[in-house]
Amino acid sequence: MQSINQTFGREEAAYRSATPTAVREEAAYRSATPTAVREEAAYRSATPTAVREEAAYRSATPTAVREEAAYRSATPTAVREEAAYRSATPTAVREEAVYRSATPTAVREDA
């Protein structure tokens, strides 16, 4: 048993003297850290926070919700409300409302 320990000790000493510290530390880190954790750490160190947050948002948020949010942020409220009104109101009702708002009451009553 002692000879095994001595042999291992000599091999370890040879490895340490021949291998730079950074390489030994990287090897120890790799052997002690699961691949997914190492990949996540590499991704985090190489990817700006805003890009990572956008990727997380995209993976967690349905496409329709993201598109609606983009539409809302890019489209003025009045335009969105008009579009909603048009899609929810039959054409004849909208035309009647326009006629009523553009035509004086007396003229409408005579007609």
C-alpha cells in the first residue's frame, strides 16, 4: 500500500511540476463541475446581459404575447384603439356613426 501511495505521490509531483497551475486548475474545475454548469458559465461570461435576458424572455414568452407587446410599444394608443374599434364594429354601424357626427341634426331630420 505504501508503494502505491509513493508512486501516486511521485506521479502527482511530476504532473504538478510539468503542468502550469492554470491548466491544473482548469482540469480540476472540469472534473468537479458538470458540463451544463460549465457551459452556462461560459455562456454568461461571453454573452452580454441584455442578450441573455432577451433570450430568456423569448424562451419563456409565447410568440403572440411578444408580438402584441412589440405592437403596443411601437403603435400609438389612438391607432391601436381605432384598429380595435374597426375590427369589433360592423362597417354599417361605423358609417352611420361617421354620418351622424358629420351631418347636422336638422339635415338628418329633413332627410
